[in-house]
Amino acid sequence: MEEKFNNATPQRPAGSRALDGQMVPVDLPNFIKEIKNETSYHENGKNAITVFKSEHTTLTLVALKKGEKIQSGTEEGHLLMNLYVIEGDLSFSAKEKEQYLSVGQLLNYHYDYPFQAIAHAECVCLLTVIK
């Protein structure tokens, strides 16, 4: 298996880190601090970092301020999404159905319809998308 790494960016100049490989450890508490301390979070009310990415799976850590949202994009080929709430709470809605999620809860969603999730308080979640 070929390991994959991200490249350093002006926003995250610390250097490359593993995104895919036989074993990829993810320090969630450290990444949570990092994305909450970045300018994007303070200026835009949300910020995210991809912590794992393979051909079929992407895990993204997302921090949202109260009232901010995550919504479906224009990507195709997604089969399943998991949203795990680490901090705070949010509402997830798709096709006139709504589900409230709080700390420690996980929602599995078959990617059939557009969705959106709105934070009711500062919120951190782990979003897994499987293609």
C-alpha cells in the first residue's frame, strides 16, 4: 500500500502528515485545538481538516460555531455518510426529516437526498464519507 501525505500550506505550514497508509493515527484533541485556533474558524464560523483520505473513504473533522451549517455538495458517487458529534449539538435534516444529535451520538445517512446540519451550539463532529 502506498502512503499518501498532504502538503504544507500557508494556513498549516507545519509540514506534511499522513492521510492514507497501512496505519494512520489521528490525534483528534490536537486537531480540534488546531482548527478552532485558526483564523478561518474565527472569521467564517467554521473550519475543517481532512484527517484520512483513501480512494473510497474520507474522514473530516469539522468545527462549527452556533448557527453554522454543513450541507451536501455537488459530489457524486457517495454511498454512505457518518456524522459523529464530539462536542456540542446539531440538527441534521434531509427530505423533510430532521434528527437532533448531541455529544457521543452517531448518524448514518445513505446519501440519497441533499442534507444540511445546523449547529445549535459550538460543535465539533467527525464526518466520514464513503464512496
